[in-house]
Amino acid sequence: QARKRFGQNFLHDAGIIGRIIRAINPQPGQRIVEIGPGMGALTQDLIAAAGQLDVVELDRDLIPILRTNLFRHLDTLRVHEADALKFDFSSLLHEPAEQLRVVGNLPYNISTPLIFHLLSYQSRIKDMHFMLQKEVVERMAAGPGDNNYGRLSIMTQYYCQVVPLFLVGPGAFNPPPKVDSAIVRLAPYTELPHPAQSLPALDLVVRTAFSQRRKTLRNTLKPLLEASHIESLGINPGDRPEHLSLQDYVRLSDLYFQLHPTPVTDTTDGSGAAE
Ligand code: SAM
């Protein structure tokens, strides 16, 4: 019986499961964590290929079912009954150079805060493959000028290369969700292409800019920066927030940080992460 509050839609389409596993391409010895394994639709193939696996599952009633379905691998499956939003992913890594691969057919209601939580471990993560609501993948991958471009695009692209892989229709799940889904690969950069002086400042500037996306930067950024400041960077204060690149936002936030070096509250934990 699927539980709505845990966002449970179980994959049953063997063709789609095979495609996801081929995209992930798990290799022997790799340290992989699966978030929300459910009854093990992806877990089986992941552990068979990697030879070991960590899983983080919140619904304790599913864990005995998962263990039964994975009885051949019980000695190499590590089950963490926990909320992935609060889980310390660095606890899975034992050596300094070790990196984690993350996989999840996520409950869609927690996907954005969970990804922000995972991005805080960016240097310890090799890659992440997620099943997400199609629109969320579109927002992550959007660039300047796209309708879907916003906070999620900029903060994800700050850390990761975003590679949308393929669409998955509702029929692949039981019960079928009301939305279309897509598989995305997020590959954190080893070296950030546009590092910001202060991450909280970047997040503050981006959130403020997109709080009213139809208005000009001069108006939306008024609480943080004057038009003359924006202009001093060669950015037109009459422009709309959706036309600026990630690099522009990094420059605006560095300027804001230089003018207001007092610590800003860290808002990158996913609260209100939708825009
Ligand atoms: N991976 C399975 C599959 O593909 O069939 C299940 C996918 S289902 C969409 C999402 C899974 O995440 C469920 O097993 C659910 O219980 C689990 N889950 C929900 N919220 C969670 C959380 N905060 N932390 C960890 N797991 C969670």
C-alpha cells in the first residue's frame, strides 16, 4: 500500500529501470547511496553492480519488504532508517579522497530542499542521478532568457553540470503520479567555474532578484544594491532578472558582500527553495 505522505510511487517498468541503471553505470567498489529505495526497484541492480550499497529510507514499514526483496545481498546492504533531509551524507565516507554517488527516485515534495542539502556536500559527491518532476528538471537546466530560469537553475548550476537524460511517463509507476517525470544527472564541479565570495550573499541576491521576476533589477534589488552599483559592473539596472547569467549574479553578490561584509543568514538549506 503506497503512502501518500511519503511521496510513494514505485517504479515497475523493467525497461525504464534498465535505462536508469545504464545511465548511472554503477561499477564494482563504488560507494553509492540510494535515497528512498522503497521496495528495491533500483536497489537490486545497484547493489549487484557495485557489490555494496547504502540506502536511506524514512518509511520503517518498507524496510522489512526491502530486506526480503534483497535477501541475496543482506551482507552488503546497509540500511539507514532516516530522513534524508537530515541525514549526514559525509558519515558514509571513510577516506578523505572517497567520493559518493547519489541515486534517488525522490518523493517530489522534498526534492528541492533535499538537493540543496546534498549540494552542501558538493566536494564529496562524484555525481547524482535523480528521478524528478519534469518541470523541476527543466528549471534546473534552464539558462538566461528561459521562462523556467530562476533560483533553482542558478544555485544548481553554481555547483554542478546539469544533464537532463530522459523523460518517464506516469505509467512507469505504481500508483501513477499526476505529473511527468525526468531523469537528471548532476555532476558537481571539482573546481567551481564562478566561485562567489559568500554563498549566503549569492543566495540572498538571487532570491531577492527573482522575488518579482517581471520587475527590473533596479526595483527588485533596491533593498540590497543601488542602481549605480549595478551599473558599475556593466549590468543594465533596467534589465530583468531572468536575463542575467550565473556569472552576473556572482559579480552582484560579491559587490553586495564587499559593501555589507557582516554575515548574512545562511539560507541555502532549502527553506523556500522553490524559486
Ligand atoms: N525507489 C523506489 C522506486 O523507484 O520504486 C521508491 C520511490 S518513491 C517515489 C520514494 C521513496 O522515498 C519511498 O520509498 C519513500 O518512503 C521514501 N521517502 C520519502 N520521504 C523520504 C525522506 N525524507 N527520506 C528518505 N526516504 C524518503
